[in-house]
Amino acid sequence: AQSVTQPDIHITVSEGASLELRCNYSYGATPYLFWYVQSPGQGLQLLLKYFSGDTLVQGIKGFEAEFKRSQSSFNLRKPSVHWSDAAEYFCAVVLMNYGGSQGNLIFGKGTKLSVKP
Amino acid sequence: NAGVTQTPKFQVLKTGQSMTLQCAQDMNHEYMSWYRQDPGMGLRLIHYSVGAGITDQGEVPNGYNVSRSTTEDFPLRLLSAAPSQTSVYFCASSYSTPGFGNTIYFGEGSWLTVV
């Protein structure tokens, strides 16, 4: 079945350390790929997106993500985490021309990031 | 430009009551959708619409009804609320189907508790 997997439910990193959040998808073709962030009690903010072209995508707040077709992955990275990055992060994909969910945004279950001083 | 507006922001319902979550957008977007967010489950698609008069089911449609009489509005109706519908609900819109690479805009969410 088609799916978006975020293997890590909760990650804790020290402030200033690097961060990598994992995202894998399983579909027949390359979907459109997104990362969203949600602070507690807030809505969703788009960090970055990949449609085509350069597989390394730059986003807001110093985040970047790399699409690797061979691994069906779209991992999110940040070289130095700030305390304000503590939030929940969602990977999402848009299926194209694929049955009943054609063109809809499908989310992973999220990774909660905690930042320790 | 208000973007995607959801009302109410917070609501407490008793089991069996009905209510409507309102969603409006002022961007002339054809595509609108509703998600629910539950801890550990991410966001799951309830219903979506690709234009006025057209709606379809998403992953978790049971217990919810929608209609799209205008381009601007996409209300979500709970006909007989159940505790399992306690959740945070997000409305989203985009110019056309997200599969064409359009930016998707989210509302700020509606927190619903069913007791």
C-alpha cells in the first residue's frame, strides 16, 4: 500500500547540534514532496517542497531537504538547531494520477523534535 | 487577504449533537479539503472538493458530510458527534488539485472536543 513513513516518533537534540529527520515514501512514481512544521497549538507552516529539478532543496528557517530517488527518501536537515525549532515535523506527499487519492496531500505521522539546552 | 479562515476555533459538543465547521477562502481556489489531526496519526484526509458542486471522500470520511455550493466555502458537518471525533480539524485550499504542484494553504485549525 502507498505510504509515507517517518520512522522516528520523537527525537531529542542539543541546541547547536545538527539535525536530520527521516521520511520515506512508497509509491510507483516520484510524488511531489513537502515538509511542514507545527508548533504546539498552532497550524501548519510549509518549510520546503520538491517538485522536480535539483534534488537538494532549500527552505525557510535554515532547513534543507534532499530527495533521493534510489532510496525513496526526502530527509530534512539543519546544520545547527535552535531552541525555537522544537516542534512537530510532518513529511507529506502528493500522489499524482493514482486512484481515489489523486492529487491529494498525504501526511506522515510526524516526528516530534525536542531541543535541550 | 484573509487566506483560509476556519470557525469556530474551539468547540465542545455533547455526544449526539450536530455541528458544522466552517471554512472559507478568498483566493478563488478551486480545490479545498478537510483533515483531522490526532496524536501519533498525523493528518488524515476526510473529504475534498475540486470545485463547486464536486466533493469526494478521503481516507476517513465516516461520520462527516460536506458540500460545496460556492467556490469560497467548504463546510464540514458532523451529523451526530461521537467522542472518536474529538480532534483538531484543518481546512486547506489550493488553486487547483495539489497534484499539479500548486501551493496548499492551511487554516489555523479548529479544536473539537466531544464529551
